[in-house]
Amino acid sequence: MSFNLRKLGVAPLPVAAILALGFGVFGIGEELIFPSVLLEVILNVFLILAISVVVARISVKSFFSTGSLNVLLLGTAVLAFGTMATLGGAVSSIDVNKGIAVYGFGAITAGGLHLASAVLTYRGSPRRATRLKLRAGACYIGTITFLTTLSVLAIDSILPASFGEPGSIIQRASAATTVLLFTISAILFSRVYLRSHNPILYWYSLGLWATAVGFLSFFATKGNGDPLLWTGIASVCVGSIYFLFSILAVPNLRSNRKPPEHLS
Amino acid sequence: MTSASNSPKSPVEDRVATGVEGFDNLIEGGFPRGDLILLAGHPGSGKTMFSSQFLYTGAIQYGEPGIYASFAENREAFLRNMRRANMDFESLEQKNLFRFIDFVTVKEQAIDAALATIMAEIDSLKASRLVIDSFSAMAQAFSEKIDARIVLHTVLGRMTRLSKVTTLLIAEKQLGSESLGGGMEEFVSDAVLVLTQSMERGHMRRHFDIVKMRGTGASRARLTYDITEHGIVVHPSLEAHPAARVYSERVSTGVEGLDRMLSGGPYKGSTILVMGEAGTGKTTTALQFMMRGAANKERTLYVSYEESQEELIRQALGFGWRINDHIENGLVRIASFFPEPYNIDNIFADTRKLIDEYQPTRFVLDSLTSLERAMSDDEFFRVVRRMESRFKGEGVTALVTARNTDGGLPSDFWVSSLMDVIVSLRQVESESALRRALVIFKARGLPHDTSIKEFEIGPKGIVVEEKFADIEQILGGSARRPARVQAWSDAFSGAPRQSRSGAKG
């Protein structure tokens, strides 16, 4: 990917931040309410979930090759977020608040796992794990199972409804924690990028920044379909697209191999 | 004189045994009685020794008197040379079982007299066997070649057949020449045997060819022989024959993962080639194969061309396998040889004897590469093919190892077409470490797993693990991950990246 695109990639972040500021702080566009569960589902399934599966797949392959736990945690994070975003979107068609709760569970878990991955990556020289398949299974399946259980509890109203109630203390605390986790992760991955200049890390850290901005918007949202919500959704989608860019950004390494004799 | 009527006749009616080890059973027990056999060969190829064994066996074992008519060597030299080979013809002379007739200085005019003398001695001794050494020397006494031909056709031919005297006619074969003797003897003779010598890989090899043998179903395959202190020993080759029976029963290789890859194990009677570089675990695989056989109460013959029995036992002990116990209870036998071109025939003879005596149901040969070094390509191929066909016919499951040092694929090993199963073991460089890969290249008639699997040589032997995940170029010896996975791993390794030009993102 060209250097110009990398420069442009930064652009949506301040735009989203400014929009969030305008909608959230100054109340601009409060009347622009557009609830659309269908659009949310489409974005969640065909963008967020699809890309999260791709990232999770490449991460687990990398884990099998290297045994590095940080890569496994990263894959688990995106998978958790993608599946819960999809499940949350589906639940929202029945009960919006419960859908938001499910979405929140995935987001905060993804934030925590991203932070763990970021810390390990930042520290460098991750150790090679053993029993790779067992660990990968425990992480991926275990995490999804756990989150699904939480979601079922939320759907069955066993967990407090305020988990998904926009503006409630619990929902805001959840969103704030998610913002914090993604922000710190983004900072750490960005620092690793500044050290390595690896384009994969460039786009991945941007993705984390965009997701953090998105959750910042969710933090301030007041109701379903409000501009802040859509700003948040847009920012999270941009984040997913940046994750995709990170997969596509295979560095063009200078080869140390000699050309075949008949070509030299 | 010992009467022929008081001694046992030659083992097969109307057949005259030669007493040459390994030869008589190739010609239905011996020469037909009364035949004229041309024995041609290079100088020093053992013609005199062969013919002397023929006479000595006749006298000692069957009480059949014999005559040695020599146109080339005097009596004293003959008796002295034969004493060295533990054949005491002097005592046979005293018992009237042998007579040496010296015609060294015979000229043409005396040929008729010489022949008459031979006939007289045959009558006198009641001889059943005659050696004329040599017709080439006799023929030189004739000024005209036609005269030699007449003598051969009319006199010798009738003389031997009418009196039922089995006659060995020795002829010289010049080095570098294809003709035998004078070029006429083979047409008159009932049988033609040719002894030749040649240098192969720096060592003298002796070959024995049965060019012609009327009235006898003899193999026309080239044989090898040695001249030992006990006389000539012929080494018959393994006869290739179509498998008499095809087995559908499966056997275990001893490596569970390999058996799974072969959907339960190879068929009984299969020949399994395990090929790999040094240190990849070929011998360990062979030992595991043997130990599984012992556990199943099957007899295994392990023929090692590289390591001694003690070395193999020590290696097996490292895995906790007590081979000695199985040797003691007869389930395992280990034979170690170190093949070189000069001893390869003896090794084959010994191996065949072991197989015939021990009757194994499993056989290990470690390794084919050592064998290949000691023989010509043609001979090696024939040996491997005959071995494979014999084992298949007898239901012996064989595991053979071979070394490929240049990293070539098993298909590059040119006898691989004879193998039923080919397993390749490789060392793979991956992330600054050596890992081991196993792949089945061929499994005749068996559905098998074609994936490349990693294996380890653990405390209990070879353990096949999962297939290499997301790694390419394994068979090239230097495995690498697909580019995208590699890049992803590198990115999140956290290590500082060296300055690179042209990096795009």
C-alpha cells in the first residue's frame, strides 16, 4: 500500500472525533435520529464479523507456526468482538438494550484481550507455547462460549438490564472501560510500530484507535439511532477496514537470496 | 579298488553330481550320465579346480573312478596343487579310483595313441568320469584344424557316449575374446559352462554362465562363484518368481502414526522402503518394525550392512527395547555384514542361508545404499527385484532402508519402482531449528495419507505428530511459512525491524 494511502488512513480518526464532539458535546444534529437495525446487522455481519474471522484465522495460523501467545490473544480479541457484535445486532432486532449489552460484553472482552496482546508485543520476545492446539481451542472456543453464556444471561434478564441501557451508569462504565482498553492497546501497538515501522502494525494500531473513537461515541450516545451511535458505528467499521488493511499490508522485504545461476 | 556297485550311485538316476557347492541343485542334481561337457574359461578361472572336484566327488562319495587326461600339466604339479585344496588324489590312485594320464609332450602323430590310451584306461579302471585338460592344448598338436574337429566329433563324442563316461572337456577362453577354445567344441558338446573373471569396482569378480545344457532345465542367469580353500563355491542368485499368493492381511510397521497414514498398515508381504538422510531415523524405524514383530511373536531377521549387532542392541536399549531377550527366545536374529565388491557373493550366500534356515516373517535390510555401492547397477537391480519377489511370494514383510544424501526425492532412487511402500524421512530447517518430516510417497494398492507430517524421535521411538501447519517448501529441506503468515508473525514479534528500502504498506 502506498505511502499516500497510509497518510490518508489517519484522516477518518480526527473526523470521527470531531463529529463525536459535535454531536455529543454541542448537541448538533440531535434531531437526526435514524434507527435501523437492519443496517446495523448488515454492517456487523458483512464487515465486522467477516474481517474479524479473517484476522482470527491468520492469527491462529501464526500462533501454530510461532507459538506466540500475543498473536493468539489478538486473534481471540477480534473474534470475540466480531461474534458478539453480530450476536448483539441480532438480539437488537428483538430488544435493543439487550443487544447493546451483548455488544458491550464482546467489546470489553476484546479490549482486555487486545491490551494483553499489546503488552506482550510491546515487551517483545514472546515465549513459544506448547500444546498449541489445546491453547488455541481454549482461547477461541472458551472465550466465545463464555461470552455467549453472558449473552444468554442478559437475554434471559438474569443480568441487570442496565448493561445495555444507553446512558445508564453500567453501560457508560462498560463503554468507558472499553475505550480505555482500546486506547492503551492502540498506544502500545503504535509505539511498537514506531520501533519497527512495520506497515501491518501501522494499520492495526489505527484500527484500534478507530475502534476506541467509536466506543467513545457509544459512551456518549443517548438512544438508538442517534448521530453519536452512527458515528460510533462508522468509526468501528473503519477500524475493521483498517484491520483488513493490516492483513493486506505484507511488507516488500529486500531479498538476501542470490538469483538462480542461469539468470545471473 | 572300490567297486562302483558297492557305493551309492549319484543321487539322481542317470545324473552325475559334480560336488561343486551350489551348482548341482541348479542342474537337477548333476550332469546327465555320458554327456560331453565343455568347460571353458579364462586362465586362472578355476577350470582345473572344478574338474578336479568333479572327479574327487565321484570317487569319494559315489565310488566312481575317474581319469584326468592332462595335455597341459604334469602329474606332480597336479597332485601338489590338489593337496592344497584338501583333495588327496594320491590315495585315490592307490585305491584305483583315480588315474592321471600325462600327455604333456604329445605330438600329432601320437594323438591317436593318446586316445587309445585313454580308452584303455577307461576300460581298465571302469571309469565313469573323465576330464580332458585341455582340448585347446590337444588341438594345438594338430597341424590342421579339421583334424582336431574330426577327433572331437568322431572319437571323443562316440567314445564318451558309448562307454557312458561323463566327460569334462576343458577349453581355454582368451581374455578379451568371445570364442571358446577352437571355436568348434561348443557345437559338439552337450553342455557348455563358461567361467570368466572381470574387474568390477577395483575387485575381481568371477562369473559362471551355463550357456548350454541339453536335457536339463538349468537357469540361464549369470551366477557368481569363488575359489575357496575348499574348492569352487557357486553362488546361485535369488530366483525371481511371480508371487504365489497375494495377502490382504495388514501388518504393523511398529510406528503407530505411520500405520494410521497407511490406513491400518502395509499388506503382509510388502516391501517398505524407508528413505532419508543420515540421522533422520531410518534405523530407529527399522528397529521399531522389528520390535513390533517380536511383540506379535513373529520372527524377524535383521540384516545390517552398516552397524554391528552390538551397536544395534545399544541403540535399541536407548529406547528401552531389550533386543537380547528376543534374540534369546528366537524371535529376532541379527546378522551384520560389511559389503564390498570382493565379498558380496559370500554375503548373499550367507544371507540366503539365514533366510532358508530361520524362515522369518519379517525382514529388515539396513541399508540398500551399502549394497548398491558394492555391485554394478544391473546386478543391484536384479538382486533387489529377486529379493522383493521372493518375500512377496513367501509372505515376508520386508523393510529396507536407503540413504539419500543429495536431498533427492525417493522417485530419484531408481529401484523405488520395485517397492510397495515408500516412506521418506527428511530433516527440515525451520526457524533456526531442525525438525523432522515424514511423508508417504507411494503405497501400492493402499489408500494413504499424503500429508507431510512432523515426527519426533522420543524416548519410546518414533512418534508421528500432526502435519506441518502453514509451512511450505518442506520437501525442499528449508521450510518456510506462507508470506502472509510470516509477515503477521514478524509484525507482532515486537522485535525492532532493520531498515529496509522499498517497504510498502
